[in-house]
Amino acid sequence: MPADDTAGRNQLAAVRRWGLAGVSALAGTPGVDPRPGERAGAEAACGTVRARGLGLGRGGRGLALRGRAAGAAVGRPSADRGTGRTRAGRPPRGGGPRRLYEQARRTWDRPLTAYYLIFGSGLLITVLGLVMVYSASMIYALQLDLPGTYFFRKQFVAVVIGSGLLLLAAKVPVKLHRAFSYPLLVGTVFLMMLVQIPGIGRSVNGNQNWIYLGGPFQLQPSEFGKLALILWGADLLARKQDRRLLAQWKHLLVPLVPVTFLLLGLIMLGGDMGTAIILTAILFGLLWLAGAPTRLFAGVLAVAALVGFTLIQTNQNRLSRFACVGAMDLGPKGECWQAVHGIYALASGGWFGSGLGASVEKWGQLPEPHTDFIFAITGEELGLAGTLSVLALFAALGYAGIRVAGRTEDPFVRYAAGGVTTWITAQAVINIGAVLGLLPIAGVPLPLFSYGGSALLPTMFAIGLLIAFAREDPAAKAALAMRRPGVRWKTMRRRVKKRPSGER
């Protein structure tokens, strides 16, 4: 055997023997301190192996693999004792609540989180609402000598039209939304005035707030008044903020509060107390976002509470609704029939419900099962799991709206997103609170969920607004641009360097 090969194999054996010492000596890794003789021998052996190319053989391949493993083991930061983190500040690779919390926090902080939450929760609420409208309205339609799918078909048509409005709102630039707010407000006020004209306006359940359109279709203009107030109020406050006028009370209140009182007066002429409450909540939301002082906020709240108390005391029907809060019996004249049977429906659902379509209360016991009290039918058929799922979806939608309003630099987007979030959240709380017996029955539908095209169309347009605002965030724009196939392919082509023709 040649002497060079014998020397090389002896040095290769030395590297195998002192591999960890050699790697640590070459990498300069602290924490591993071999003896001086071993360090020198390993360094010399590694240099000779590299120079002679002995690592290319079968033994060298195994050495290279062991060297990589040793380098990874030595170069990895060691974990501090008594803590769950490494010296480099990274979370541990194992499981645990802290790691799950860090992963959840990073997920929530991604640029597109609000975008996906708004789109996903809005879509799921609408689809689940379609299913529950069909289940809750079937018996009621048959009692009216109508096809069982009558209300479902009307709601499905409204969802299709609303989807078009959602896509339109999501694609239209913010400047056009601001310009559209004034015609929308004027048109809504005009339609709300037409409601009070005999022969044009129509009364439903004692409220004069509908316009007959012909056939089975009718329109409730007050539902569009919510959207009009939000867009117009957001544009008004944004322009005043640009001119630094919101520090003065008169500019903060005028003309926002008078126009809101005009809408409230037209609504109350028809007797719709529930919609008036939602409009008042939107007003307070806009004032709070504009930074209204506490004294001003308390003054407006006191005036609204006084007016509301007077309207309730002068109407026996509204007064009886407050008397049914938390009621467990029907009352001497059955005035709490709807509230009590809503509790019965929720109580009979159990954990997972009686099954889709198997509700008992919708067979004439519970009034308005597909509109105001559809949440009770959901609890009866889908149980606690179904109702908690609906609550979680509304909570996700509310969180996403608050995040969009809090992270934007555009004042119009902040006011509009905050107003839409206040509208949907307040209406959902009032509807669900009435079904649970915690609040008086206000007669407002559950957003995106209850039957009613007049309520569904402006709400879906508002969801499109939130989607458009979420996409306006610079980080979200960059993330969406990177997801386009053309941009991604060009980026990858720029990153890949050309290799020589002979290289594999």
C-alpha cells in the first residue's frame, strides 16, 4: 500500500475520532473545549483531508454527514435552565401553551388577517342564515298556503343581489364611496318621506316603514338610512378633521346630530323603535371615534335617554316589552308569549340540538321564527354548539372591523369602518339579547342571518366596504400582490441565478 494512502487513512481515522473537536475548533463554537493535543491533531487532519480530497470517498461521505450533524448540534443555542426559551431568544421547538400562544399571536398579526376574517365570517353567516331561513320559514309558508320554499327563494335572490353589491363595494375606490354618500343620504330621506304618504307607505306589524314595489316585493328605506348615515357622517368628520375643526363642539355636533335627529324623527313617525336605537348607536360610535369629550358625550346620551324614556312611557306596547325582560311565564294576557317561547326553543335544543328541520316551536308557537327570532330556532335545531358558532362568527367580524378602523391612517376609512362595525355589532347584540331574555324585544333582524332583503342588501354592501378598507392597508396590498401568479413567477425568475451550462 502506498505511503500517502496509509497516511491519509490514518488522518481520516483521526478526524473520525476527534470529529467533534475538529468541527468545534474550526467553527469557533464556545462550550466545547478539547485537549490541546486533540485540537491540533484534528485541525491538521481536517486540513489534510480537504487538501487530498479524501472526504469524497465512501468514508468521507459518512464523515461529512457526521460533521454536519455535529456542527448543527454544536452551533444550536442551548436552552437556559428553568426557562422555556433558548439563548437566542427563540421559542422552544417543543409544544406547550407558550408556543401555541406565540403561533396564534403571529397568525393574528399577519397583514391579511382582517381581510380573511371579514370575508370568511360574512360568507359563513350568510350561508348559514340561508339554511336556517329555509328551515324556520317552511311551516309558516305552508300555513299561508304558499310553497314551502317561498321565503327561501326570496332570501336567495336577495343574497345574489347583495353579493353583487358586496363585490361592487369591494372594488370601488374610497373616493367614489365618499362621493356616493351624499346622493345616498338625499335619496334615503326622500324615500323615508314617501313612507308617510297614504297609498305609498305600507304598515307591517304596526310599523309604517315600508314602500310597496309591486308583487311580493317591498322596501324598507330606514335600513338604507343606517348605511347613508355612516358614509355621510364619515366623510363629514374626515373633512373637518383635515381642517382641524373637530376640537370645537359646534363643528363636532353640527350638522351630524341634526341630520341624525331628522332620520330618527322620520323613523319614529312610522313607529320603528328598534331601527331608531341602531341609528342612535351609530351616532354615538361616530362621536366616540371623533374624540368627543366626556361631557359632550354624556349630554347627548342624556338627551337620547330622555327622549327614549318619553317614547316608551307613552306607548303601552313598548312598555310591555320592558316588562317581559327575563320573564318565565306568559303573563295574564299572554303579552310575554314571544319572549317565553324563545327561551323554550333555546332550552329544548340542548348541546347539539334536535336536528336541522326538527324544531317544534316553529309550528305556530313562536312568532316571527324566520326573522326576529331565528336565533331561537337555531338554538333549538343546532343546540348550544350552533349558537356559539354564530356568536363566534359575529365576534370575528367585529374584531376584524375594529382592527381595520384602528390600523388605518385615512380618517374616512377609520370612521366608516368603525360605524359599520358599531352598526352590525349593536344590532346583533340587541337581537340576540332579546332572544335570550336579557333585553326588550326591539324588532330588529339578526344581520346577514335573518330573513329580509331590505336589511340584507345594505348590510352586504357594508361588508364589501370593510373588505375594501382591509385591502387598502399597505401591508395587505403588498401581501395580495405577492399572491398573484404573474408577480410571483417574475419574482422567482429574478431570484434564480443562471448556472453555467456544464453545471448540474
